[in-house]
Amino acid sequence: MANTDLRELESGLDELERSGEPTRRRRTLAALFPPLVALGAFLLLWHLAAANDWGHKKDYQLPSPGQTWKAAADQWSTGRIQAAVANSLIRGGQGFLAALVVGTALGLLMARVKFVRAAIGPFVSGLQSLPSVAWVPAGIIWFGIGESVMYFVILMGAVPSIANGLLAGIDQVPPLYNRVGRVLGARGFAAIRHVTLPAALPGYLAGLKQGWAFSWRSLMAAEIIAHSSRIGLGLGGYLDDGRVNSDMAVVLSGIIVILAVGIGIELLVFAPVERRVLQRRGLGSRA
Amino acid sequence: MTVEAVNSGPDLQVTRDAVVSLRGVTKAFGRGPVILDRIDLEIAQGEFVCLLGASGCGKSTLLSIVAGLDEPTTGLVEVSGKRPGLMFQEPALFPWLTARQNVELALRLRGVKKAERRLEAERLLELVHLRDSGDKRVHELSGGMRQRVAMARAFAQDSRVLLMDEPFAALDAITRDALHDELVRLRTELALTVVFVTHNVREAVRLGDRVLLMSSRPGRVAREYPISIPQPRRIEAPEVAAIALQITDHLREEIRRHGQH
């Protein structure tokens, strides 16, 4: 068969096999609608519960959405919310970055050295199921009340997730990729850089995401227990101040802000990265 | 049409310069059964050899040994020139790269300078008629396109020897037929020496200058068939069918021996 005939035959086959791309805008709208409905229903239910004494004995126990909004606005005007968010984000971010460095190094070490993995692998996995708030009392005894406790608790909470995520990602690299790498001449460091690490990226990202969630939770626990006027106010301290003053509206506003920061980081930082990585590989949903 | 089956022996086929040469290659994994038993094989420059056999005949192991991914337990393997290209049943393209980046990675690992990689990758993609698809991600390509990118990636190793392990087995018949034409064209154009493993008898006769029938457990070269039908051949051609029929009979004979205990 002539080369041009073959070219046309192949491009015909190529064209027939390709699938159409779905439109993204419509999918985004469709994804946003149900959560908004749920949020609206929740606010309505909250409002009714506060107005009708459902499930609480005293008025101060359940302020209405409006009262909570007003308390949050007051706190905002004094700058307390902004300061608390900034302090917590800086602590959480720095702690997470430290956990990322330690966890990645630990994960690589466990993946490369069989003995290390056999020796500490079970403990690292076990630590993942230990609530990191359990480290707070120990941290206070070792470091005193201060930011060191917070970084310590974040590390204990996030490092195992990150190390295990990287390890799982490396374990799941299809053996065929390693064979192809060897056929192409990738050995040693080149094989790690061009084959193992990129192939392990989805698992590693999942580990980082979980590591961030653990960092944030650990930090809140540490801030609730170990806050004082000597260190900057964090969101955990903001919550606990609300409890001390029996100001439920402040407590609720604190919970909402903590939740919003967690969701915000997930949506603004991790989701786009993860979506891009998975989409490139033709994995995950395209919404 | 019939073809003379020749019993293979160590003193066979030393007419042209051998590019791939195996002498007394035996392979066993650990203390397990012998997978390959004293294989002697000489493959000449530009020759297209098909290895045919039932499951367990060690044809993939043989290919891995020629590719340098496996060591023979005993025996000698010589492959002249650069490390041979190897293609699998799955294209095994890296999904985090585009089609062109997959080819560029092979060039990079071969030591080609950055400035030359892109043009060279485009030239190689043009060889398999995929120049316009270079920026596509692997998942956006059809099965046939992926195997053609894998072919371009194998060419990027700049070896004149191409080893193929059932590369078209997972494709539909129409695409497979087109890729047979493509492979025959490229093999002439690039003066390739090809070792092609398959369990599809017609495919072997369609493509090969020589078909080696392997017996199973242990894997040996049982018979070999020179195929002199001029290219381009069609897989539906009666000459191809006639030889395929004869080889299939021999293959069944080999398989039946395993049923007799």
C-alpha cells in the first residue's frame, strides 16, 4: 500500500476513535448547585431551631444565624478574626512545609531501603491512626506553652500521612513503567527522576492533601489547649476565648471560619493541582 | 503452496552478518523449570523474524534476554550496535507526558541535546504519521495511535534492532492490519532488524521473512519456515493462509504433545 494511502487510512482510524470533550462550564454549574441548596436548607433549619428553642434549654446556647453573623462582624471590626486567621495560617503553613520536607525524605528512605521500611513502616502507619491531639500534653511538658508545641503536634500529625502517601504512590507505579525506563536507558537517579517520581505523583498528592488536613486539625487542637496571651491569637484560641466568655455566637463564628479556611485551602491549593495532574493522565472526573 | 520446514541446528543461517546472535541460551528462574533450552539463533541485518508459539514457550523471556532486561542462565547473547528498542503489548507510554514528550524523553535518556530534541521528536512522529498529534496527552490517543507513538519512542533509541512482544495483540483487526502495513513500510525505510513475538500464526506469516515455531516447556526452536512471499502481503492472501495452515498444524502437534501423559 502506498504511503499516502496508509496515512489517510490511519488518520481516518484515528479520527473515528477519538471521543468528544464535554463542556466544562456546564459541569461546574451542575456541581455547584446541589451544595448551595444544602447550605440554604441548613441555614433555614438553624434559623428555625434558634427561633423555636429546638434542642436547647437556654437562649445563649444557640444564637441565630443573624446573631452569629453580627458577632463575627464585631470581631472582624476589632481585627481579631483577621489576626487569628493570619496567625493560624502562618503556623499551619510553616508546620505543613516542615512536615512535607520530613515526610518526603522519610517516604523516599522507606521506599528505597527495605530494612528501614520493614523496621519503621508499621509504626509510621500506626501513628496515622493516633489522634495527634494526644501529643499536646507531652508537647506542653517538653516545650512549655508556645508555638513549639503547635509545630511539634503538626509534625506528629502530618508526617506519617505524607510519608505513607509517597510510599503508596511509589508502590503503585506499574512495573511496566520501570521496564520501559530500563529499555530506554534510565538507571539510578535518572530512573527515579523521570519514571518513579512522576508516576508516583497522584499518590503523593493524596498524601499531601491528607497531611494538610491533619496539620490543620492538629493545630486547632493545640491552639485550643495551649494558648496564652504571650503568643499570638490563633483560631483555636479564638474558639476557646468564646467558650470562656460563654459567647456561643463567637464560638460558632470561630467554627465557621476554621471550616472555611480548611475548605478554602482545599479548593484554592490542592484541588486545582490535583485536578490538573489527574486530568493530564486521563484520570479522575472531568468536572 | 507448501513450505519446507527445516529443523533448526547450531550450524544454520550464518550467511549474512548476524546482528543478533544467541548461542546455547538456557534460562531457568531459580530452581524452577527450564524456560528456554539451548536456543541457538542468528538474525541477520535487516531480517524480520517472527517467534511463534503457545503460552509458556518462553518467547517473551527470550525477547527480554535479547533486550538485556534478563540474563540467560547459561549461554551467550550478542546484539550489535545500540541497546535495542523494545515494544510491549501495552504501549506503556508515560501518561504524565504528551506524545511528543514521551519521544523526547527517550532522546534525552540517549543523551541528545535539548535544542535538537524537539525537531528530532517531530521527525520521528512524522515517521508514524502522528506529527499533528504531538501535543496530545496519552489518554487522548486511540489504541493504534498509542502503539505508533510507542514505535516512534523505540526509534528514538536510534537502534537498528526493534524487538516487539505481541505489540498489536490488544488492537482491533482493522487497526492491526493498518499497523502491519506501517511496520513493513518502516522496516524497509529504516533498514530495521525486527524480532516479533506473536501467537497469531497469520500475523507471523504476514510479516516475517522467517518464522520460528517454538515448543513449550522447555522452550526450544522446533521448526523454522522461510517465507518468500513478496511484500506487501495481505493477511487475507491465499498464499499467506496456506502457509499459516501448515504452521498451525505443526503448532497443534506441539501443543498436543503436552496433553499426552
